[in-house]
Amino acid sequence: MPSVRIHPLVAAAHVHPYPYYAALRNEAPVFFDMEHKIWVVSRADLIMQLMQSPHCVVRPPKEPVPAAIVGTPAAEIFARLIRMNEGQAHLPLKQAIQCSLARLDTACLPQLVKKWRSAECDLYALCHFVPVAVLADLLGFAPDTRPELMGWIADFVACLSPLSSEADLAGASVAAQCLLAHFTLLLEGDLAQGSVLANLVQDSEGADRQALLANLIGLLSQSYEATAGLLGNCLIALQQHGMSNDLPLTSFVEEVARFDPSVQNTRRFVVQDLEIHGQQLRKGDAVLLLLAAANRDAAFNAKGDDFAQGRTDRRSLSFGHGRHSCPGQTLAIKITTAILSDYLAQEGMADPLQWRYQASANGRIPRFFSHQEKAI
């Protein structure tokens, strides 16, 4: 056990979890947390080994869908998400998504940000809704449907969190049903030439249409929370570390994604006994992979605890690794960079930010508030 102790499943929302992560890497890079019945792994080489291992999968085989949503429309989406599945059956669709995103012309991002960032847009809307609106526009949604879409995505993400209440899950189920119906109608209509949606339909010809629908919803839901966290953490990094005007803004965003990632950890489940770092993991064991700890591992990034915008050899596990690496990594960085650039041009960083982190098992997502709200 490490000498610096934080509950490992709430570390993502802790004010400063990085001393705890450092203690783990140095003292107990692989240990079993008796309270939560889960292995915790914090060193970069060990995490990559497990992420590449065929003996570790993303969902427990006996529970491919969280028990709390089984039998609901949310489960229909969850069960078909590429990132929640294993095997070759999902590879063609993943490749189609990667190809479509790679062909995307992102030169329009600054204009789309200006289009969807209204004058009264507060920091919550900036971080959560502008990324979704921009991505939705790229996907080819009709403008008059976008406000409803925002609400559905906000409600749907509740099904992805183990911290959600029964009311949250009920709302997520309704939202999932609305999203499935809306995407079905969209795919049956005329698709904007060159849009991500049109490219996906072309690239995934012959693929399961329900799987395509589910993963389109998955793209938007990831932009709602993961991109919101990345953008919010960029605003915090600007205040705490500043930014070099001699380097591209993209390099600043990429360093934030490594240094203080919005996705702090992920899980794997052991399907065959294996040994790692002298520890014997058994079939059925759960493993918590601390991606944020690995990003600061000195063997992975020299002086990993230093914020260095100009890193030339930056390595990061924030967007996954191996067969479950995120196909939207480059697009997420570009969207975040475009929104941040527009914000700085319009607002600057005159007023000190106040924030607390949203309760989450794996996400580091700041919620900004005013001085008056803090006093209350």
C-alpha cells in the first residue's frame, strides 16, 4: 500500500491527486485494494502491457452491459459501442470511423465555434455544449434539431456513470430512445455531402446499422464529458502555468491532455490468469488502470510532473492505447484548440477562475463558479 492515501475511485475528482499517483508508481505500482476488490496499476509500462494483453477485456464477460440499465434503450446503445466490445466483429466499423474522421476537413472549426458560442455563453456551456454543437454540425445535423440534441446527450451520459441515481438512469433511457429515433430519421434522409455522417455511411456500407447509430451517439457523448474536461483543464492550466506565445496552441492543449487529463483511469477485467510485476491476477479480477499516473511516469515522459508546452517527445495514454485507442483523439484536440482560441480572443484571462471537480469515478471535469457562488 502507498504511504500517501486517497480513495482510488475518487482520486479523479480530488483537488490534487498527483502526489498519490507518484506514491503508487514508486511504492506499489500494482496492488490489490481490499476495500473495493480491485487491482490498481499506475506505472506506464505495466498499464500498456495490460491494455495490449488478450487476457484483459473492457467489460466483465458476465456483465457486458451495466446491470442498472439492462433492458432499456440505453443498454441498446451501450451494448454496441466499439469501445465496450472486443473481437474482430467491431473492427470494420472502427476502421470506418477512423477513416471518416481522418478525411474530415477541420479548416471550418473556427467558424463553427463562432457560430455556436453565443455572447451569453458561460463557462459551463462553453465546455459542455459548444464541443457537442460543433461536432454535431460536422456530423451533418439540421440546425433546428440541435437544442434538443444537447439535452438528450446531457441526459444520456448518466447511463455511463456508476454514480447516477435511479432518476438519472430513467432520464438516460428516455434520452437514448430519442437519440436512436432521431439518428434513424437522419440516416434515412439526405445527408450533407462531405459530412462525417455521409462519409461514415459510405465507409461502413454493409455494417450493422444499429451499431453505426450507437457509435454516432457515442461520439457525441464523449465530446460532452471528455472534451468538456479537457477544455476546462486547459483553462485551469492557463491560470496556473501560463502559455507560450511562441508555440502553437495545439501543443498547449496536447500537454494539458497529458499533464492533467480529463479521463484519469479506465478498467479492465481479467479473463485468464496472468502475472504482472510479481502479482498473480486471477480470472474474474477487476483492474483499475491509472492513466493519469502513467502520463507522469518519468520512464514514460522525462520530468513528467513538469508542465512543458514545448515537449517534442510527448507520450500520453489519455486517449487509450492499443486496440481500444480512441479514434477521435486528433479531432478532440482540434475542437478544444479552436474553442480555446476563440475564448482567449474574446475574453482573455482577466478574472481568476473558481472551480470544483464534478463527482466522477474516472473523469476530471471542473465546474466553474463565481465568487458569489463560493460565498454561498
